[in-house]
Amino acid sequence: MATSESLGTPREVTLPQGTIRYRERGTGEPLVFVHGIFVNGDLWRKVVPELSKDFRCIVPDWPLGSHELPMRSDADLSPPGMARLVADFLAALDLDGVTLIGNDTGGAVCQMVAADHPGRLGRLVLTSCDALDVFPPPLVAYLPLAARVPGGIWFVSRSLRIEPMRRTPLTYGWTAKRQPPREITAGYVRSLLSNRGARRDVSKFLKDSSKKQTLAAAEKLRGFDRPALIVWGADDRFFPFRLAEGLAERLPNSRLERVEDSYAFVPEDQPERLAELIREFAREPLAAGVAQTS
């Protein structure tokens, strides 16, 4: 589970796919956070303390490689399957009017939730993430290939044992300008190194990922009429700004914010600005009839 105490009280919920651990802090309208591959809920450790003053913040460790509890061996963890898992999580907690917040790979998953399982969503927040024809980004295009080779993700995990290797451009080095402390990145790779089930889960996701999925989701987003906020790191080296513009063009009720002095991990580089933008956005009243459970 994510290690940061700032994320709140640890909890668990059992879904058909397996048990998800999450942390919860604050009260009010629900904000649910979706991180990307090879990180966990600690990605949001600088954002949640600010937002939990006004909202109920729910921060799961999704089965994307840095989670401690493997899913069932038969769980569908393809990107569309992961979107279904997020939707099942919202249903299990009986959440409605959710502001769903994604970053990196998690943003692609959030797009698929909004496209195919929008019933419990009230708002959507996408921070620098895979979209359109970029899934995965070129810098980590080797990961789906590694996932298709027996032992490939194990081999990748070996390269992350040493802290300096976690600072290179092909790992975490270009995800954030302000690199997180060693204990945070060590937490990100702990399960990858020691947990065969965690490696199996993320391999399922990676080997079945395709830009066809994000392109299809983006077209369906034209029918997502709930408020959407797109927040992009101005210096992002993984996800070009044209992706943000493409999402803004497709989401009919969206606004786009460019955040200066940030790479892809906006929650790491500019947490105060991100929290400010989300707070302002999530306080806006929803139109009547939005987020009725389907």
C-alpha cells in the first residue's frame, strides 16, 4: 500500500477482480485518483492534504505494478478491463457524482471509464497522460514488448533496484523535474522486485495496450457532456501538448490549463497549483441530472 500518512486511513475493498487497497481522507463530494504504471497512491501525497480540506479524497493503489495485493489470476487487466475495474470500485463504494482524476497511464484509463462507464462520474480531470495516438509514449515503448516476453518485466524490475537507475530518462528521470525522495521511488519498485503477482498484473495491462484503445475512447468522449478539466505540464517530455488540445477539442464541456515548470507528473512538480485548479473546478455546481448511476 502507499506509504504516505498524508493520504489518510488505509482501507480495502474486494471486487470480482481481487482486493484493492486504498486510502481515504476528508469528507464531502468524492474525488477518486488514478495513477499510472509503476507508481502507487504516493503520487498524490502532496495534493490530497490540500484537497481533503473540502472533499472526500479516495486514493487506491491500482494493480499497475506497484501494488502489494495481486489480483485474481483470471482478472481482465487489459486497459479496457482496468477501466471496468475502476467502475466496479466506484460501484462497490457506492460513489456518485465522482470527480475522477488521472495522471500518466491512469489518465488513459480514466478516458476509458468516461467513454464506456460514465454513470457514476460527475466530473473528469486529466493531467498529462496517454491519449489519442500516444499509448504508450515512445520513451517507454519497450515496456509492452518486455511484457510479451516471459520474464521481461522481471528483467525491467532488476534495472530499477539501484536508486541512480531510477533517475534515468527511460525510467522515472523525465517524469518529474523535482524527483521524489528515494523512499518514494523505492516504494514504487518494491512489489515489482519481490511480487510475481504484481508483475503478472502489470504485464497483462502492458501487453494488451494499444493506441487503438485510446483513439477509440477519445472519439467516444465527444458524447461525454460532464465538466472536464485538462491540466498539462508545460515541459512534459512524454506527452506533447497536442494531446491536451486534442482531448479539449473532443470533450464538449472542457477547459484546458497549461502548468508551467512541470513534466508529466504534475502532482509531483506543481502540487499546489494542481490542487488549486481541482478545488476550483470541483466546486462548480453540476447540471441537474448529471451522474445518475447506470
